[in-house]
Amino acid sequence: MKLILIIFVLTILADRESYPISKNNSVLLPLTTYTESNERNIVMPYKIKHGHNKRSGKSPEYKAWDAMIQRCTNPNCKAYHYYGGRGITVCNNWKDFVKFFSDMGKQPFPKAQIDRIDNNGNYEPSNCRWTDHKTNARNSSQTILTVNEVRQIKQLISETTLTRKTIGEIFNVSKACIVDIGLGRRWADV
């Protein structure tokens, strides 16, 4: 029975034009039942949206979208002050997951994150991309150092007798940050 239902749903999804679409882009599927005397009954339509918010677990794309919406619109979200509190918004189209997914597509690799190219810009198709954690973290309003500054720090560590504390004071970062850069725990690829 489950296999028949799955095939039925896939057939319907492949031919969306034949079925009514609700206001929120849900396909309205007629659910047919039969009585003991083989009389056909049409029951209330069953809604299938995008399939990314399933009981078995939300898709990575849906989780990324939901987190983006929360960061920009929910003052109770712990990251709100970095996003919505700074005036970062989500474009109107992307407030609908189906439209967001249509623009961004599937994650190109596991654990990909949404990154705003212009960190002070909004979440919109022209300003967003899928990227890895490292690239996303470096494109943050909280990132203090640039790639050139990290290169200078590494040069000072290897070519001078300056203490880590002094180098940190020069670049206005903590001694721990300088130690981590020197040990390759941060910015190892620079």
C-alpha cells in the first residue's frame, strides 16, 4: 500500500499542472477511498508542500532557510542582534521556502552554509551563495583580521622576537588569537 501511495505522489508531483495549487504552493491531492460496495468517495485534499519539512527530519536547505528567517525576524533568537538587529532583512520572495529553494537550489556539498557576499547586505538572490564554514566565518561582521594582516602576523611571529602579547596589541586582538594563528589553529591555510 505504501509503495502505491509513493508512486501516486511521485506521479502527481511530476504532473503538477493537472492538480490545483493552494495559495502557499501546496499541491492539493484528492484522496480517494472506496466503500465496501466499491463506491468511490473523494475525501478532503491532502496537502504536500515542498517535502523538506518531513516528520523524519528537516532537509539541510530547510534548516538553513528557517535559521535565516529566525535570525532576521525573531528578536528572541540569540543571533538576532547580529542580523535583524543590524537591519539585515530577507527579501519578500525568500519568506516562502519554495521560492528560496528555487533560487538557491540544493546544498552543493554536505554542511554548506548560506553566505551573504556583502556582509552588510540583505538575504536576496544576488547577495547569497552556498559556502563552507571557514569562508562564511571569515565573511562575518565579527571577523577582525584580514588575510593580509594574518600574513603580517605570521611574518612577525617567524622573523622577529616580538612577544605574542605585543603582536596582539599591534593588531588589536588577544594574545590567544596570535598564539592560535602561530600554531595553525586559526587561518591555517593563509
